Amino acid sequence: MPVGSSLRRRKEPADVGLDRDHWPDEAVSLPEPVVEFSTKFEEQDRYLDEAEADRIAGRADLDALRETALAVNEVITERAAETGFVHEDGKIECLWVDGEIRVADVAGTFDENRFAYDGQELSKEVLRQFYKAYDADWVTAVKDAKAAAQAEGVADWKSFCEESPDALPVDVRDTAGEMYAAGTNAYTGTEWFDAPAIDDAVDAVRDL
């Protein structure tokens, strides 16, 4: 589980099977996958307890949803291991169609999931962590806006945020683009993009 995972804010290490008092400052492996449920049709994703998840799911069975999530996780994790990646966490979206649970949208991308390669995070989390140092005022403003929106029961937190993020430097945008392209090539085993070798792309990300 990566440093940026929201699960660290919602659970203690012991809740997920770790013999620790505090979360470490680096990624950590969990003994077993953890499946959680959240909303997707709201302005801001909201994690649910099982009772509310069961009510919202309607005819879809929570155990079946959990089995689907674990099956998708297994496929992505095995493919990652085959290609030198570590699958740290991710999400799927599901639909109820003709009496069946089906995976909607996409799975196993650098936006839906977090991966690491040679100890380096490779996902959109790279840019999130970069912004924490590059534009700390905006990061704080977003956090405060979300808290204010939640306190007032308002879904759209953006109306509470008066700050705008600083534009990313060109070299950072280029590095992120090459991370996505090189990572896709390496993960799929197909040269979809004219991109650096994965090791070179990882080194560039590490230098940000």
C-alpha cells in the first residue's frame, strides 16, 4: 500500500493485519487484499460501511462484488509481477446488467491503480506528491475546502476553494507523459508509444 493511500487516514495498521503501531513513511505490503466500497455518482467519492453499501448496491450482492474485486486484483497483480511492477492498490467500478455484475470503465491503468517499479511509485500519485512540495498552498486549500464542504453537507467542494493550482513545469509534464508511455509499453509488453525504456523513465521520475 503506497504512502498516498487514503486507507491510512481511515484505518489503523492493526485493522488490516499489520503488527505496527503507526503507518510507516514508505509503501508497505498488506498480508491480504482489503476491499472497500465507495460511491461514484457523487461530487466527491465517499467510503461506505457495509450496511450502506448493501443498500446502495440494490440487487447486487456484496460478497459477489467483493469476489469480483479480488479477481480483478489478482489478474492485475499477476501481470504486474510478470513485468517487473508491483501492484499497490486500485479501484474498479461495477454495473448491474441483465442480472450480472460487470466491471465498468477500465482497470489496471496508471490512473485507476497505483504501481511501483524498482521501488519508485508509477501512477498519477507521482504528480499528487509533487504538488505537495511544488504548490503546498493549493494542496492545503483543497484539503480545507473539502473539509468545509463536508461540514456543511455540500457535495461540490470546489465552490469552497478560491485557490487555483500553479501550472506544472514543462519538464515535469514531459517526465509524467514519458512515465505513462514507458510504463504502458513495459506493462503490456507492446510498444504502443515512442517512449524511453522503462528504467530510464523511472530514473527521471525519481529525480523530480
